[in-house]
Amino acid sequence: VCSSDLKLSVLAGETYIVDDNGKIRAQPIRIRFANQVLFSLNAFSEAHDLAYRVKKDTPGWKDFKAAIVIRDSITHPKDTKALLLTKPDMAVVKGAFVWFHTELAEILRAKGIDIPPMPPMP
């Protein structure tokens, strides 16, 4: 199996198993959202022969991970307090958005696409 076959399988969201009849069949895989985002952005870079790799050593990456926790708490609330978003929560979500936008823009710029800078956010 070629590495690119494995990547295509992951991008398709499936893996393969042998069933009780000895036949190979596709099975959906669960990938953590942050891991899927990293993989997808890096796979796009690799597919276009770009050296760029996503940066995880930034405050924005920490915000991205924290924003996922915030998202999970409001989509699967344990109580009504979990539905309240604070100003610090919104600052984290903003930081996550800026991180994602910056990473995507850097990849596209590495490909030679002119992406204007992100306008200031309120």
C-alpha cells in the first residue's frame, strides 16, 4: 500500500476491515477535529509540492484547540451555564479563526495565490 493511498483513505474518512465473510469493506473512521484540520492542510500543501507545514507552536494553535472545547461545551451542554459564552471565550474563538485564516492564507501564498492580509477584526 502506497503512502498516498493511505492519505486518500484518511481524507475520504474511511479505513478498511475484513468482514466475517473474508471480504474487505470500508468503514468510517473517527478522527479528532484538530487532527483532521492539520492533516487536511498539510496534505493540501504536500499535494501541491509546497514545503509549508502548519504551525502548532503558536498562541493561535492553542486558541484553536481551546475553541474546540468551547464548541463542544455549547453543542453538548452539561447544564445551562455551558451555553453562556464569555468575552474571554469569544477572544479564544477569534484567535482560533485568525490562526486558521493565517495558516490557510500562508499555504495559498506559498502556492503563488495573492491573498490580501486579513482585515482587522473588532
